Amino acid sequence: MLSRFPHESQPPRATAAKRRASLPARLAEAAPAGPHAQPGYQKQQGALYRQLLETPAAERKSSAPAPAAEGLSGHSQSFGRVLTIVEGDCALLERNGRLALLALPVAERWLRQAQLTPAGEPVCGQPLLIPLRLKVSGAEKDALAKAQAALVTLGIDLQSDAHHLTVRAVPLPLRQQNLQILIPELIGYLAQRNAFDVGDIAQWIARNLASEHAQWNMAQAISVLADVERLCPQLVKAPPGGLLQPVDLNSAMNALKDE
């Protein structure tokens, strides 16, 4: 049976259209963005995005990390910048705007001498896993007894009996050396001396140690020079001629200009 008042059973057309238009918006707000989305996720992301847009460009630039320093550069307490290795055992340096050659074995010798004579305290000896036992003469035994205090300061621990000598500890620079050759040579050196100065013995040991590098590379050169700069700053201020020599480019430059 039809209603007598059609306007009471059907909503106005404008009201129905408005409801149909608002339904998708309500569904979008209520439904999550995906199967794993959490309530409020879209609102939080939107707030962060608006905050980023509102941040001034100058502030975003200031928060960026500063670029790293380019390469290694020399300073007032430095030998300079290592450019390359020449002939396997020399470092070509850029020093105060000029070129120089540095003898790496000589720098290594200065470093070992400094390691054997630290200021104000004796060297700490490194115990040997297998003590070295050597036969000595009476004269050598007397010389070792006189040099005992200096050897202890250098970190060399010796124990002698009637005809033999036992090496129980040596300083770190000697650990990788052939002690079966080095120690007898050291005993022979001490047997020829009347005075036993710690500095003289350390210098002799440093000069007679075998180099740890048959062929030097850039990393080894930079490491040794950094240690020499730290332990021997006097060499940076006034390097001896046997350690550092300037490279004269005038003749090469004049030859190029004459062409």
C-alpha cells in the first residue's frame, strides 16, 4: 500500500547525496593504511612531514656533517707529507712547500734508540718464552758484571753461572731479532769497553738491529715517522743530514725553461 505522504518515507534528494559523498571519507579515516598499520600512524607521519616542511632550509644545512679533512698535511712538529716511497727505503716528503728525501732505516734506528732510553724510567723487559743460554769466557763474564746495572735499565735480564749466560728477558725492540747472533755481538762489544753508559749501549743496539721492513710501503713509513715525531721532536726541528736531504729541483726547472 502506497503511503499517502511520500515526503515522510523518502529523504530529500540533497540530504541523501550529501551522505553518500561523506561516506568514503569516514571509511578512509576509520580504516588503517594497510594490513599491519596501527591507529594514528598516518596522523603521526603527517605531523612529522609538516614539521619537516616548516623547518627553514638554513637549519637543515647546518645539521649536515662537515666534510672530512683532505689527506694528511704537515704541521710545525712534522716532517711533512709522505708522497711516495723511492728505491724501497726512502720517503719522498713535501715539507714546507719543498721536496725532501728521508731515509726510513735511519728513522727506524732513531726510533729504536728512543724506545730503549725512555726519559726518567727503566725499560720494561719482555720475558722470553724460551730463555737463551750461551757459553761465555771469563773476560766476558767480568764485563757483563760491570755492565749489569746498565743492561737492567735497558730491560735486558741476564743470569750467569760458572761458564754460561742465560738471557731471560729483552726489551720490546729486540723481541723479533735473532738473539743468538745479536747477544754474542753485544757481549763482545761490552768486553772491549771500560765505561758502560746506558746511552752508548742503546745506540750500539739500535745500530745493530736488523730492519723489520725489507721493502717499505706508505703505511709503514707514515707510522714510523709519526712515532719519531712523538719521541724525537728534536729531529723535526734540526734533522741530521743522514736522515733528511732536500731535493733540488732548480736544475730540472731551468732545463724545462730553456726549451
